[in-house]
Amino acid sequence: MAKLELKGIEKRYGNMAAVSDISLEIASGELVCLLGPSGSGKSTLLRIMGGFEKPTAGSVLIDGVDVTASAPENRPTAMVFQSHALWTHMNVFENIAFGLKLRKLSRAEIARKVDAALDLVGLTGYGKRSPLRLSGGQQQRVAIARCIVLEPKILLMDEPFASLDQHLRERLREEVRNIQRELGITTVFVTHGQDEALAIADRVVVMSVGKINQVGGPADIYAQPQDKFVAGFIGAMNMIDGHVSSGVMDAAGFKVSVPLPDGAATLAVRPEKLAIAARRGDVSASAKITRIVHFGAYRTVEATTDGINRVKIHADTETVLEPGQDIFLDPVHFSVFKDGHDVFRSVSVLR
């Protein structure tokens, strides 16, 4: 296990900054996900951690040692790439053993370590197989085994499951989490899938346009987004433009008291935090149901407020609801963003 520190990292390509002013500490044994849309700089940052890219400015420290100028092979890190990058002229055992042979370990020691790695990733007995005879999920397990057999202090993973189907991604991410916990290895995992990040990370680093927007635990990131980008990017969110006047925000019929100066603002409410009410309350908005989508244990109700703004509500399966029905909606919990930043968040049920 090792502590990883980034201090003032910047990477420029000509006049374009891929990442800028990134400072981050990752604790020993922690699993951190870098999450963001394409072009947010998360893969560039990961490659800087691994030594595959040199920063224009800033430094990378591992356990307090500056490794900024060190080549990848001279760092206590290992990288799992999106493409499996397995050598097809070698069998599974030889692929995993390659790095150990470069370290000139004995045959017996190599065999012991490779067998242990295969067991850890659930591929015991697959050593003699060609990578071409493996499924995509199995090939990615071999790629993971090839990294962990080197016993790195830090494991770096660059969207390793992006090419796999949803079911297999869900299964492998749980296996990766279990392996990470068993080994206690510091891990940085890049993904653009928010479900993936929220499911496995100790902390999530949300990025956009080369900068960090927010760092926090999955529950905090979801429940308490610090800016408008994070609110809209993480999970489903109803973003309703409105206006504050004399301490009251009017957003598509919702009227909520907010201690903010007058001006334009955005009301952000999760679908599960919009309650369908039997009668109008002080903060309610009238709405008309346009569509109902069933998901087994719950339904997503789509409705319009003021006949224009569309919102989504998560509702139980017991209440009688149908398209065309008039309803009232209460925001149970909400955030208000002004100039893109979180400036007010309700703390109690508004009913």
C-alpha cells in the first residue's frame, strides 16, 4: 500500500490545457474513482500518475518520494488499460509471467506467483489457454492478474470494462472491489460511468474540462453536489430554471423560500425527492402526467409543470396514476444553484 499525492498538476498540449491546477491526496489502501465525461482530463491524469505522460507543471509523489521524472517501469505502479493488450502468441501463464521474467525470478517463484494471481482473479487452470480462446471478461481478468502479480503499491485502471456488456461490467467491478480489499492495494479507477464509480469507490473525484469539481464519498457526491455540473452529471436530476425575488424562488410553479439575493437561479430536485401530493401545499407546483414508465419496484412518472417544464418523479406502484392526470408536486429536498455553484440546500422535509 502507498499514499499518492498530486501537487499542482498541469498538462498542456500547445495552448490547450488537458488538466490544470490538480492537487489531490489518495490515502494508502484507498480506492478512488476519477469520474467525468469524455474530454474531462481523467485519463490524462491517470497516465501522469503512471508515468506515461509527463506533466507540464506540478509533481507526483508516492509515499513522499517525488516520482515525476521517473519512467513507468521505475515506479511502484501498474496500469490496466481499456484494451486488454494481451500477447496472442503467448498463453495466459506466459502473459502474466512476462514482467516477472524481466525481474529474473526463479521458475519456481514465477510459477507460484502466477498461480496465486490466477486464483485471485478466478482463472485457476487457465494458464495454458491462448488469450484468443477467452471471453472479453476473462481477457480483462488476465490483464488484471498481469498487473497484480508484480505486487505494485498502486494499481491504475483506465476504463477497464468499457468494452464489456452491462451485466459483465457489474460482475467484474464487484470482483475488482473484492480483489482490492483483499490485497489492500491503493487503486485509482477511471470511468465515465457514474453507477460504476458510486458502486465501488471509497471516494469519487468528479472532473470536467480538466479540473476537479468535487471530491467526496459516493453518498455525499450524490446527495450534496457542490455545483450545477455535478448535480446534472451524477444521477438523474430535475434542473428547473427560475428566479429569486424578495427571498422566494419561483421555478415553474414551485415556490420555495431561499436566503438569496434577487436574480436568476436553478432549482435542482432528485426524482425520488419530488413527492406527489393530494392537495396543493405552500411550495407545491401543479403538474400534468404525460408518461409512466414501470421499473418493477417503482415507476418513473414524467410530468409537465406550467405546461412547459418537464420533470421526472419516482413513485411507488400502489398509488393510482395515469397519463393526463393532474397532480401536485412537493420538493422534499432540493438544492438551489446561482452562477453554477451550490448556494442553498434544504435540510428538512417541506410538506
